[in-house]
Amino acid sequence: EPEVTQTPSHQVTQMGQEVILRCVPISNHLYFYWYRQILGQKVEFLVSFYNNEISEKSEIFDDQFSVERPDGSNFTLKIRSTKLEDSAMYFCASRDRGGTEAFFGQGTRLTVV
Amino acid sequence: QKEVEQNSGPLSVPEGAIASLNCTYSDRGSQSFFWYRQYSGKSPELIMSIYSNGDKEDGRFTAQLNKASQYVSLLIRDSQPSDSATYLCAVIYTGTASKLTFGTGTRLQVTL
């Protein structure tokens, strides 16, 4: 069964460093999303991406964040200068054109120290 | 602010019983509703989607939608210990590029 794949599964970084989280969405999907979940809190929307551009972003997604689809398969989230409060699980999700059901990757646990 | 409300639980049910999970949402114009299951430390896993009023059944799971009351529920029949997880209600609000707005989740414990 096709699935969304995320790497790495766990990343530890020092405050102020840049991190790139990677995702390979399901191959025929066209809509891509990043969500995050701080420990013990709810899943929060960060950004949606379609047709090589951001279609919507939340107020969390400030200038420190960026997304890119560098080739036909990868979808990345970059955090330019990490802060302690960026520590969270980051989930990539994708869906196809015809449906509204989004499927999530297994997540990347980001720990900023 | 468009919200999705869930009781955080824990909801404890004995094995074999029916578990009933509830969710309310704030935008009457919403069209798409989802239940995800999340095990501790894992990602959300889609269980059910529902788009029109009434019931939708899939195996042991039944989703119920009442748009007039802005209420979505999930029934789990013959609950198993493996059903112990947090159940997330999610809504796509109109005009939001299909982003999911999640509730805080209800933790379900199925006891032996």
C-alpha cells in the first residue's frame, strides 16, 4: 500500500541551527501539507502546497519556515534558525486531486537543545 | 476562530463494549469530517471520513454526522485492547484549501 515517507525519524539540533525535514508523498498525490504536534498538544496545521506554491499557511509558519518541492518526489520543510519551542513532531501529509482524505507520514521528532 | 472540540478523556470501556466518541465543530458550512487514530508517539491514521448527514459504517466503526447540531461521533463496536489510543476528530472548513483542523483528541482505554 502506498505511504508517505519521512526522514529522518528523529533529529536533534542545537538552537539557532537550520534543519531540513524531508518527505516523499504518495506518488500520484498533488496536495501536500506539513503539520506539527508539540508533546501533549493537538495537531496543528503549518502549510499546504499545491502546484509548486503555498496555497495556505498558518500564523505559526513565519519567515523562519519554508517549503520546497525540489524534484518530482520530495517535499521539504526548512526551519532556518531553530528555537527551543520548535521542538515537536512534524508530520507530512498528502492527498490526491479527487479526494479530501489526507494520509500522514510517520513523522519526524525534532528536538532543539 | 474555527474550533473542533473533544472531551480529552480518558474514556474507559471494557473489552467487547461499545465506545462512543464525540466531537463538535464551530462552522456550520463545513463539509468534510474525519476520524483519525493516534497511538502514542505515532502519526495520525485515518479511520473514517464522512461528508453527509447520517451514519457511515466500516467494519466495527460507525461515524455519525449531524450537521444541524454540528456534531460528529465515532462508535467502536466490540472494543478491543488494541483500540486503546487517542482518537482525533478533524474538520475541513470551507475556504481553507483543505487543511485539517484537529480537536485535542479523546484518549480511549479498553480494559480487559
